[in-house]
Amino acid sequence: MTRKNIISANWTNAVCRANGINIHYLRTGGNKPTLIALHDLTASGACWSQLARELEDHFDIIMPDARGHGQSSAPLHGYTYQDHANDVIELIRTLDIQSPYLLGHSMGGMTAAMVASRLGFAIEGIVLADPTFISPEWQGQLDEREAVKQHRQILRSSKSELFKEAKAKYRYRSSEMLEHIVQARFRTNPRAFDVLIPPHPEFDELVRNIYVPTLLVLGSEGIVSAETARELHALNPDLQYKLIPDVGHGLPYDEPERLAAAIDAFLKPKSITPRHMETPSRFSVHAARAY
């Protein structure tokens, strides 16, 4: 495996205590708007590195490892989306982050939607990259036990073997990115797959209760369809969506430049709409801790 590192030596590598566990995170730093990037299942904060390099001139990017992933704690229980959202809210509170933007991919996208629906105007805006917005029928087909079985089988391989397989399968991903993905897989605790156990949050209700500008980024071959995106826009006019063609669920890994361009273009100061004006400003990080 290659040993070249796409994590900058200038980034912070630290741990935050949240909800009784350690949450490890990377942070690009600087006096810029804060963007918190939440990764997918079996990934880690480091898997955002390539995209973070595209955005760090404009944002202070925080890339936490979700519980059970990377260098964060792996408690015996507590892997629902609610638990992941609680960790993010506590991270925001503990680090005293004011008006952050949220970015989430897959599992991290659903988590980001939960956080935004609870924090209201304490969040500045949100980008969801092919989040796990799936139907109850699809949820019923998920089997976390089979996923754990496959995960354990993967872990029987060496990192070098897994890297070679990934390199052959994902030819367009950089070697540096694949190394982070492989490392993250080996650091994923089997308990993390509990997040697959239904029922999942009702994503349409979450979207209905997000009151800040929202961008839903779709891959033409991803999980969330254009039809679903249109339905969500009808529920919440503050939600926009962008389709990136010829890419699947792995948006941050296969198209980091195009995803970064979409994020950068969207996360600009937004004017307050009548919907915002009519919504009571009753949300805060501290109030959300009671959930």
C-alpha cells in the first residue's frame, strides 16, 4: 500500500469528550466559516481529506469519526441515528462552534438532517450527499447481521489485499483515498452496523423541519432518486437539489472536485425567506441536548 498522506500536517488531530465517549476529529482550522463533515458507515473523518483539501481555503472543516469508527470510542451500545446526532450536537457545544454548516454523506447525511432539524437556526446551512433516505420497504431488506458477517470476512484479509481489491474495483479513486478507506474499514467496530436496524428516521419529516438552506446532492446512480428530491423540495422549498451524472453512492470519493464545487457554490450567505421569518427562533444547541 502507498504511504503518501493526503492529510495536511497543519490540520489539528484531536479528541473531544462527548456523551461519555471520545470523539476523534481532524480540523483544517483558520478564521473561516465552520463546516462539519459527517462520514458514511465504515468510513472515518480522514476519508473526507481529498474533499477537505478542495474546500479548506474557504472553510474551517471539522471531520469527526463517528462512534464505533476510526479513532473514536466504540461503546457497547448506542448506534442509532439519534445517538450519532447527539454526538454531533455535543461536539458543537463542547467546541463552542457558532453557526456551523453541516455536510453529510450516506449515514452522515441522515445524521446531519437530524441535527439540523433539532438545532434550527443554530445551523447556518446543510449539504446532504446521497443520504440514506430510503423507503421503509428498503429498510426491511437491510440485514445488519449479514452486513456484520461480510464485514468480519473482509477483516480476515490483510490491508494490502483489501487495498489491491479496492484499487481494481475503483480505478478512478486515488491511491491515497483508497488507503484511508481501507484503514477506516479495519477500524470499524461491528457494533456500528446497528445503525442499519430499522426503523430509520422518517426523512421526509426531518426535511420538513429543517429551516435553513439545504442542498441535496445526488449521483445519477446513487440511493436518492431525482423523483424523491423533487418530492422533498415540494415539502420544503428551502431544499435545492443537484444531480451529478455518471456517479453512484460514492460521491465524495469518486467526484470530490465536482462535489466540492457544488458545496462551495451553495454555501454562500442566503437571504432570509418568508418561511424563515415566520418560524420562531426557538432552537439552540443547549435546548437540543434535552432530546
